[in-house]
Amino acid sequence: MIKDIRVMAATYKNIHLSISEAKRIRGFFADLDHTDSRLHNHRESGEQIYQYPLVQYKVVGGHPMIIAVEDGIRSIHPHLMEQTQMVLGDKIYTDMALDIRLSERPIGDSREIREYQFMTPWLALNQDNFEKYKKADPEGQAVLLSNILKGNILSMCKGFGVTIENKLTVTHQLESVPVWYKGKKMEGFRGTFQINCCIPDLCGIGKGTARGFGTVKIQHNKRGDE
């Protein structure tokens, strides 16, 4: 099964940040409306909502970027238009020049192998599979990461009501990188992977996608249609 979903990419062209500051962008916009769970994936009570985030806050290429998909576009777009400044920590940014691009992107089964690159670190490992990863030999680690990738992508597709009918085939060229997430040092991964599945450009997979982790960008596919 494959379908198109609406994706909005909004980039602040004249603001320069580090990847670690994506959480501050999320905090700034989340505080604008606590009643809209699509902005922060929490109920008004503070309880977390476990679903694929429809608004994701990132730093890509050194610039703040907000990716919104489907109903998330309606939630975040008015706030993007209204803000004349952005307060991140002890810094105030007033050059709010925005580049906004709307598109429709496919998600789901692909007859061809597509190659993607992680633009931001992918958080693959939780407490359980971290131990498995550390105990495995290099071949076992590669297999484990492939299986986690499949699981992350299946979970993303499920969040959009897309059923994957193909048997997913994954290869990858990933290397570990240190990452700080919620005050803890974790192991993330950068590099490329190949899979017979369509993933919407600049959307995230895995843990911490709302905070900008696991952002993927298509590199190549045999049909050359991207």
C-alpha cells in the first residue's frame, strides 16, 4: 500500500543553531498553545501521547526547521505566521525570514530500492536493545540495526494508516555518534540506508523525532523520480 501525505517544511533561513537546540524550538512553539496536542504530543494534563508526531522541530544544515505533516500543518502554520521573534533560552532571534514549502510525499510500499541519509542522528537503541547491541559482534549489530530500522519504519507507516505489503529489505552503512537526549548521553547513528519503502522527505523515524532526531532525506532511487 502506498499513499501521498501533505508535508510542510518551514526553515528559518537567517537563524543559525546547533542540533542540540532543536528541543528549545519545540519548547518555544509548544508553549504557545498547550491545548493543541499536535504541537507537543502531550495532553493538557501533561500525559504523553504515544503516536507519530505530526509536528517535528529540527536543526538541519544549521538552520531551524519545522516539519509538519497532514493535520499538523493546520496546527503550526498560524503560529509560524504570527511570530515576530523567537526566544530560545537566553537568546532572542528577531530575523524570522521563513522559507515555507508545501508538497505531497509518498509513504509506503516501493517496487524499487530507495536510499536515504540520516540528516540528524538516529536514536535506534532503547535500554533493552542497547545491551543486545553491545554484546553482539559487528555482524550481529548490523542485523539488529536493520531489524530496528524496519520496525521504526513500519511504526511510522502504521501511524498514517499505511499497511506495508512487501517484505522489507534493508541494508545500511551506519556509524555510531554520541548524542545527548533528555540530559543523558546516548548512542546515535548517522549514515545511509537502503530499503524498498517510500519515506516522506525530511520526516523523522525512531526515538525523539519530535525533537529532530532521525531525520531522513532521500539520496537515490532507481527510477530517479525524486
